[in-house]
Amino acid sequence: MSRSLEAGLVGKTYDDFLFRPQRGVVTSRREVSLRTRLSRHLSLELPIVSANMDSVTGATMAKAMALEGGIGFIHRALSIDAQARAVQEVKRTHGQTVERPLSLPRDATIREAREFTRKHKITGILIEETRGSNVLAGLLSNRDMPWREDREGHRVDEFMTPVDELVTAPPDIGPDEAEQLLFENRVEKLPLIDRERRVHGLITKRDAILARSRPSSSKDAKGRLLVGAAIGARGDFLERAAELVRAGVDTLVIDIAHGHSDVMRQAVEGVRARLGSVELVCGNVGTAEGAAFLRDLGADGMKVGIGPGRGCRTRLETAAGVPQLQALREVWCAVEESVPIIADGGVKDDKDLFLALVCGASSVMLGSMLSGTDEAPGDVIEDPGTGEKRKIYRGMTSPQAVLEALYDAESPDIRDAALDVPAEGQEVQIPYKGTVLDTLHRIRGHLRSAVSYAGGRSLSDVRERVLADPMQYLIPLSEAARRESYER
């Protein structure tokens, strides 16, 4: 049975409350677990999601997020092929085994090999006997390639290490045995081949070390990094979804401004009919009715937030929206733990993350907080007068994003949506913050501290207690108390 929204949360958001401290029970905050659910079948060690925006999440951000225990959703302001390649880049970056390693035939030229390594950002290429044969002939590393330009036209098999001089392993080798082989032979790549020299995969030294040193990274069952990607609900969205699934995406988000709509229903039904049980996050909604609608459609996760974000002007332009803390609690009361909730928008400070998580969200999607980092798409802008560095952050319905979509002939679903309504977003400049790792490490530390103040050993412990009756723990603030707490 659904719960009723508490009167004390109506019309309220993050800055309206403090959390009442409880007796601490952990010896060290490093002991605190932040493990949570992203969707019905996916979990995260860090409950942070990078937003599917073109100034926030490309392949580089998605890799960084997954390595830290979160996940990134690659934006859809790209051609289908480009978005699928970004997904493939994340999936190929790390893993216990690269199942389909990139290769070239032995008659390829050094020029082709050099371009191939640059394009795919790899340091070595498996060489097969003939194109598509999947029969290993050798391995060409960056160190093998001649640096003189007059040899660019030579064949790669003149410089590769032939298969009979390589250290290889059978396809069924275990991870510990593979790591031992790599170490004992001082090699960085271990091709997995059968007796006919057919390639079944590749294990690299870098990935073996990563698997041991980063046990909390977000990985699939094969040890590859988790990655999500966004699709729309119009135009070529089904073709986009199918190509992303072929590329190995772990979850799709159907991302439209008004998720409680017939457009969303048609989109979900279309994706399910074509792709079956793909992990599907839907949004955005901000009400109990919208949440029940997505639950009944079979969404595996839902994004909650109508207009709270810094890059969004929906509330200003249309008056539509729900204060974000009310929206999260209202949605949770409607679906409880049956469908995990992603809080999307309105986060200004780290304490907002904790309040979102204990009032209903299972994870939090961040945009502006991550957009000023090295890993976010876009260039660093330096003020010639002050020397201050900034990066651009923009809502996907900002005039700038809409204008770009109008000229992008390869994104008809985005273009159609852009033509359908006036812009409801804005572009702003965000202070440059350096690497996103610093931001994520700070967030992890502050969330662990918040769990400790809340008297828990894990985020899930605190959520279970607080979700039953949040007003027992939340202190409503007067204007004076709000100033005392948050104005510095």
C-alpha cells in the first residue's frame, strides 16, 4: 500500500531542513558503505550518476564515473554511430577480458596501424592472418612501429611479434592464473587462443591491476565498466536504442522533459517490443501519479525532477514543477522501493545529496557539479583580465543546445523536439574544477560523514530508518536558522 506524503514536506526542498544528529556507531567513517541501487538490476558503490548532457557526460566522464563506483549516461546530442562508439570506448577500456579485441590483417600498412591506434586509443593491435579470419598471426605494439616516415607503407607483419614468440593462454584461463602469466613473463597483453589460433579474447596487465586495485568500480558480469546512454522518444530513437544495445550499453534512459505522458508510454512500448528486457530508466516525473505511471509501464528506474536544475528554466517559463524534496518523497511514497529513484537536479551542496538519498532517492544525478571538470566535454575558457578559468554548462533545451541540434542533420529526434517547443534551458559558465576525481572523492567523504552523523553503518541502514518517517529526523528551519546554517 502506498504511503501518504507528510504535510511537513509539502513545498519544501533541501535548504528547508537540517538532519537531527544521532548516536554515532562507526569507529572510522571509511567503514561506511554507500552501496545502493541504480535500477532494478544494477547497483552502485557510489550513488552518483553523471547527467546525460552534452556539457557533462561523454566517454571520458563515463569511464571516470564507473571507475569511482558511479555511472555516467552518455548524452544523445550525437549521431547514432558516434554515441555507440562512445559506449564501446567505455566497455573496452577495462575488463577482466576484452572479448572482441581490435585487430588488423597482416597485410595492413604501418600507416593504417598508426591511424588505427590513434582512433581507438590503444597501444597494441592483434594481427590476424586475413581480415575477418580471427586467426592470430602476431601482435604489433606501439614500440614495434618504425618512427621513420619512409616506412609508413610497409606491412605490419614485417614489424610485429609473430604468434610463436608470444605468450598466449587458453580461453578458459582464470583471472589469477592470467595475472601470474603476465607477471612472470613481464608482458602487458595476453591473447586467449584455441589450438587453431582462433582469438577468444585478450587480457591486459592494466586491466588485471585495475581489477585488483579498484574492487569498488562499477562493472558488469564480465568485469567491464558499466555505462548508460540516453535516447529520446521520437524520430530514430528505436534505431538509436538498438545500436546502443549492440554496442554493449548496460542501461538506457528515455529522457524527455515530461515523463508522465502518452509520448513516454509509446516510447517504452516501442523499446520493449524491439529490445525486450533491456534495463530501462525513464523520466522525468515529479508527482505520485507520474511515478505510478512509470512503474506500471515497467520502468526499471525513474528520474525525478521537474525544473530544479541550474541549466533548466521550465519553472520560470511554464510554472510547472514540484519542489525537489517534496517531489522525491511524493514519488517514493507512491512506489516505495519497487522502482529505484534517481534524483535529478537542484543539488547545490553535498548535504543536498544526503537529504535526497534519505528522503526517497536511491541515487543522485549531477550536472553542474561535474561540468566544470577536466572529464566533462568542452574547452576551458580563461578570462584574459582575471585569469579565472571556466567551462560551459548548459541545459539541453538552452537556446545554444537547441540551435546546435537544429543544424545536426544526424539527430532528427533532437531536432524535432527542438522545433516543437521554445527553449526552456540556459547556458552558464561554471568555475573550472580540475579532475572530477577530486569532486567524487569529496562527495564520498561527505556522504560517509553524513551517514555517521545519522547513526548508521551504511547508507542503506540510514535510508531504511528515515524513509519510514523522515519528519522524525528532519528539522524545519526558520529564515534565521537557514541563514545560520547555510549562509557563509
